[in-house]
Amino acid sequence: MQLKNLRWWVITLIALATVINYIDRQSLNVLWPEISADLYPDKTDDERKEIYAFISVVFVFSYAFGQAIFGKIFDWVGTRLGFALSIGIWSIATALHAFARGIVTFSIFRSLLGIAEAGNWPGAAKGNAEWFPTKERALAQGIFNSGAAIGGIISIPLIAFLSVYFSWQAIFILVGLTGLLWLIPWMILVKSPPKSHPWITDEEREYILTGQQNLTADEDGNTGEGYNPSTAEMLSRKQSWGVIIASAAIDPIWWLFVFWMPIYLSEVYGMDVKTIGIYGWVPYVGAMIGAWFGGLLAQNRLKAGWTVDKTRKFTITLGCLIMLPTLLAMANPGAPVTAVLLMAVILFGFQTAIGNVQTLPSDFFGGKSVGTLAGFSGMAAKLGAAALTSLVPWLTSGGNYTPAFVIGAALAVTAMASIWLLCPRIEPLKPK
């Protein structure tokens, strides 16, 4: 049996895993007003926010170190088993949230969730590098990233709807089961990389392998594995640090909204869970459109003859410049409709940029090193997110979120600068 366009089936499944990933992680964020009222009836809003921030920081720290761990795991065991391990564990961890009874148990289950969910980013980067030629990678990454946005769109109203009929404990069990069901088509479809997959057509295999810049060819035309340095050698290259710093700067902007948007809408505009469900999905529509836009723009520019270097820098810069003024405008958004529309623009800019940031490991290195660099950059990204998350209760004391948004604007500038200064030319690197 052979399947045409198998690579698009693979990235669609990875995007679907990302949808499930975001439903799982957003459940706590949306349900927190109800959970905190149930578990901490005697606490003030600021005290409940501090507890939420602590649990969130535990998650992000676990996610950060899970990125480095799973980056190596994916390079060791491959994309197929790596994803199975990652989503299997995080689905069980999500279901375990139903049995949490306080800050300690929530932190334990949240930590397990963070470590396992961390595999999604390096796994997607590695899968992208394996299954797509260079000119299609930004679009493929955009499809993957749109999964995060679709997860955001679906999760907030879905969780709000489920809360009408089910307890918060039952909701965690239901969403946890969803990930385990995903494993069935994944294990059937993704049997091996394209070079040896029994269902791929000869035409698609040749198209993928000949279009991967980092594969070197010998005098007989046979492709090698590209430049795959040791971890120490990889970290000695300034380009690697450009990717790591850019990820550490830009990613906290996304998490600022993932973690705090429901709390922001509740605190600033007095919304309950059901009202948050009406408003909270809107910003993720902007994120979904941005993910597709960033990928299609990059693909269009490469087809028009632009270099990978010019294309990546242009798209990343454009995304950051879109975020910059809208983050500052959040200082005084006015009506809730205006606020969520501004958030939509911010997340549009973020997704425009991030898909091209995430393809940089495969632009610089061979396939056996992509997961490792993606893991390190992902770890840095989540440490940056943890740092900002831990500061939010202090920065937003009394319901004033302006300082958090100003810091977000500064981070957008930092991400842009790191790419321009530390990645003088985005192209396959060679041994020193």
C-alpha cells in the first residue's frame, strides 16, 4: 500500500497532537476560578493568584527541562516512539489532575504534565526536518503551530461548556483520554522516517530527500546525514545561541496569554468561567491565522527566489514588529472586545515569527542534531516563560497588567535583535 502526500498526513497528526496538548494544559487555566473557589474558599483573589502562579511556574520549569530531555530522546529513539512516549505520559498526567487536592498534588501532576508535553516542540521540529524539504518547512511548522492556536480556540469554550455539565475533576479525566486515542492512528501511520517508510511513493521520497539542504551528497549522488556536531560543538556556535536566545525572549509572550488571559479577563473585567468561554477563544483565532500566514509567506518568498537567510529574517522581524505596538496598546485597551482583539493581533504576530524561529535548527544542522538544538532552545524558552510567570502576580498587583505588557514588548525587540546579531547568515553550517 502507498499513500500520496504522506508527509502532509504526518504533520496533520502532529498538529492534532498539539491541539490536544493545548486543551490539556488550558484546562487548569480556564477552570482555576472554579477550582480555587472550591479548594481555597478563605483566600483572597491575590492569594489565589499567587497559588496559581506557583503551580504554573512548576509546570513551566518542568516543561523547560523536559524540552532538553525529550530533544535527546527524539534523537535517540526517533519521531515515532518519541511522540508515543510523550503524549502517552502527558495524557495520563492530565487525568491525574482529577485527584489533586491542593498545591502539592497539583504541582506534582503539573510537573509530570510539563515534562511529557515538552516533547511536542522538539518532536515537531525533528519530524519537520525528516519529512519536509527546506522550502516547505516553514509552512509545515505553521501547520504544527496552528495546532496550538486551534487548541486555544477550542479549549476555552469547550472547557467552559463542559463545566456546565461536569465537575472539574471529570473534565480532566475526559480530556486526558483524548490523547490516548490519538496514539492509535499515529502508531499505524508513522512506521518509520521517509527514507524507509513502506507506504511512501518513490516520487515523494525523492522530493523530500533531495530538497533537504543539510543533506550532503557524495560523488555518486548519495545523500549523507549533513552536519551533526557533538552537543559541545553545537553550543560553541553563535548561531545556536541566536536560536536559543530568540526562543527564550519570544516564547514568554505566548505564555503570558496562555497562563494569564483567563485570569486577566476574570480580574480586570469580572468575568466568570462561562463568560471567559465567550471571549477567551478570540485571540487564538489571530494565532491560527498568524501560524498559517508566517508559513505561507516564507514559502512564497523562497519560491520567489529569496534566500533562506533573507526569508527567515524578514518573517521573524515582521512578526516582532506587529507585536511591539499592540503589546504597548494593551496598557489601556478599554472595552473587553478591544482587549481580546488586541490580543488576537499580538498572537498573530507571535505565530508569524515563531514558526520561522522553530525551523532554524534544521536550517543550520543535520537531522540527527535538530532535536537536540530544538530541545535546548525550548528549554531556554520555558525558563524565560517561568521567569515572567513568576513575576506576574507582583507586576499585576491590584489588577494593573501594564508592566507585564511593557516587558513583553521589550522581549519582542530582544528576539529580533538576537537573530540579526548572532545569525549573520542562515544557511547550513559546516564543521570548523
